[in-house]
Amino acid sequence: MLNSWKKDHDQRLTNWKTEQDAVLSLLVKDVSEHKLQCSVIQKTAQELEVSMAYINKDYEDMKTKLSNLEDQNLEKGKSISHLQKQIQELNLQFRPATIELRNVPVKEDEKPEDLVAIVSGVGKAVDLDINKSNLRDIYRLPGSSFIRRYKTDTASAAEAVSGACRRVDIQA
């Protein structure tokens, strides 16, 4: 009986050991898999850090380039504005039939028709009939709000208002 109990007990211990070995083997296998996964995750994290550093460097480079381009754009805009003013001044100097009227008050929401009416009024004041068909171009100069320039087709209109304005070479 003691022998049978011992055999039975040895058998149980052997079975239990076998079961524990199987469980331990599974645990070792799971731990190994987790270690492998952890190393893969660490490697991925390192790659992400390298990628983020590269992206950050590219972002900073692009930010610097954008800032430089904005500065260049601003400079070019100022240069273009300056050149446009110079072109306008040159165009005004070389126009053959230009009359300049000064100290003409500014009217809100002024239209070319209002300017034509002013020139016609000046013409009537000096006994000269000036209508819209006599005018090629009429506009207020930018800048000073007291300067007006009017272009006419006839030299006689310029001579008629020469006392009230500066005459610029007018060709008939």
C-alpha cells in the first residue's frame, strides 16, 4: 500500500511537473515574444525620432526660405511701386497735349464725368466751349489731393486756361 501510494504520488508529481513544464514553456515563449515585440517597438520609436528630427529640420528650412521669400516679395513690391511711379512721371512729362489744373477741390465718389464738368466750367469761365469729345483723358493724379491734370485735343484750350494752370507742350 505504501508502495502503491508512493507510485501514485510519484505519478502525480510527474504529471504536475509535466504540466508545470508545459506552462513554463508557454510563459517563456510568451516572454520571448513580448521581448521581441518590445525591441521592434523600440526600433520603430528610434526610427520615428530620426524621422521627426529630419522633418523638423526640413520644416525649419522651409520656414526660413518662406521668410526670405516674403522679404524678397516685399522688396519687389516696393520696387514695382517705385517703378510704376517713375513710369507715370515719365508718361506725364512726354504727353504733348496736357493741361494741369491745381487747387481743384476733391469731391467724394468723384467720377470722370465730374472732372469733365469741372473742365467745362473752367472753359466757360474763359469763354471757351470744352465738351467731352474734346478730351482724350481726364483723371486726378495720385498723391496730392489738390492736383488735377486734364488732356485736351486742342492747343487753344490750353491757351485759354493758361492763366490758371501750368502749360505743358501741347501739339495741335
